[in-house]
Amino acid sequence: MNNLVQQQPILTLGFSTMKGRSQDMIALLLELGTFEQIEILVVMQGGEEPLPPALNHVKLIVDTKMGISHSRNQVITNSAGCFIWFLDDDVWLDRNDIENLLAKLCKPDCPEVLRVQIGCIENHSKRYKAYGNNHQLSRLQLLQVSSIEVIVNRAFILKYQIRFNENFGLGTALPATEEVNFLLDIYRYQGVVVNLPKVFVYHSCCEQGRILANEGIFLARGATASRFGTLGLAIIFRWACRYFIRYRQLSYVKSLIQGYYQGYSAFTD
């Protein structure tokens, strides 16, 4: 029995991708090579695209459904690691950083969730966003977290049956805030989210080609804000002012308000 425990991977790198856009991910995996204590798992949607023979250590799951949240849930279901790191197919990782991360995950006081920082692929000296210096995230600060920053204790989420809400995230009518709602569910069961003040993953910081705003995104944000009760009104007021100044779209403000008053429960199965 002890041998079985020792053989369990410490970390699962859980990649989500689609057929036809996995080339950058494949190049990264070929560069990273293999790890003794790490499982690499790829969930591919939109059809099957074989991986090269050099990646025969990678576990490939072909997902017949679409949507990033469904893909993340497939990672949870099919992973074996003590911890899961949710990753996209356009990130870049450094092998030395991953090995340093493993040392932190092996500590006995490791929390339920570690939140790492994202650096810019174009300039490694820059961060993807501004990060605070506090050690532990408050419930309100979960609104600032991106999914590729999240490393979660798998046993904890299995114990409390926590999954991504598949009505939220890319590939759905509500293409945002899926990771926030996932973390809010963890928080509800007293899960602790701790900041790691170091860049462990890199992503493009160029906004060109990315959909940053539409009615569905703001509907999702409003529904998520409703989970904060009356404080959610202050949250959507702040968002409404910020994004109206930026986009000059009254429909985005209406979607925020609509999502809040419909409530998060209206979008749960």
C-alpha cells in the first residue's frame, strides 16, 4: 500500500486544447521532456489529433463535448496527481520552475490551492497583471484569479465534489468567470488559497485577437457577483463604471445587472 502512495504523481499538468491548435503545446511538451513525479494529461476537443511518438508518456483524453469547463472537469476525472495545474495550450513553462514548484507542493503545510503568477511571453520581466503582496487571498480577491494560475489539491475537490460549472467559460454562452466560481466553491468548504509571489507560467500579454468583452461575458460577471450578496451590487457598480468608460457599450452594463438579478443559481444545473 505504501508503494502505491509513493508512486502517485505529485502534480498533474492538465492541458486543455482543440484539434488543429495543439502545435505550440506539442512543442512545449517536447521541450519539457519527462518528469519522475509529474503526470502530463491533455484533453483534446473537436476531434482527435495524434501526439508524436516522443510524447508517449502523455495521457491523451479525446473529449466529445466542447467548452473549457467541461475540459477542466475531464482533467479532474482522469488525473492521478496529488495536485492539478489547469493549463491552456498557448502557455509556456520552464522545466526548472516546475521542479522548484514540486518542492513547494511536497511541504506538509501546503494549502488547498496555490495561486501562481503569469509572466508575459513577449517580455519575461513583465507580469500579465498586477499582483498583490498578501499571503492568503480573501474571498473578494478570488475575482482576480485566472485559471492557469490555479494549482489545486485533487483530494480536496474530490472529497467535496467540486467541479467547474459547465455553463460558464469559453465555448458557452457565458464565456467568463468559470475559475472564479470554482474557487468560490472551494472557499465555501474552507479551502485556503495562497499566493506564490513568483512567475511559474507564461502567456501572451498581447490583447489582439482576444474577445475581451461581449454581453455573455458581462452576464457571467453579473451572475458571479450575485454570489457576494449585497456586496455584489457594489462590485457590479464598479465594473459598470470601469467598462462603460472603456467600451462605451450600455448593453454591457445591462448584461451585468441582468446577470446579478437572475443570480448564479439560475445558471446551475
